[in-house]
Amino acid sequence: MGEYTKIYSRKDDMQTVYLKNMVFNLNIVVGDYTMYNDFVDDPKNFKKNNVLY
């Protein structure tokens, strides 16, 4: 998998994700290598948990 399709940034780290490969909304701008870490909830829920409007 290339960097532009990879969701998790490290092999054994399921708490850190590349946001660019998960957020598909024209109103949300994310850099190519922007990472998000969530050690409490599933980081794939970034949009639901962090984008209010």
C-alpha cells in the first residue's frame, strides 16, 4: 500500500491514522501527512467526534 492509500501510520499502531485517507469532505482540508491519534476512541471516528459543523 502506498502512502496515499494507507490509513494507519505505523504497522502495529491502531491509534494513529492519516486523516487525508479517511476524511472525504470538500469542506474539510487536510494535509497529505496530517496524522490524528486517539487513544480513547477509534481514530476512524475523527469526523464524527471532532467536526461539529
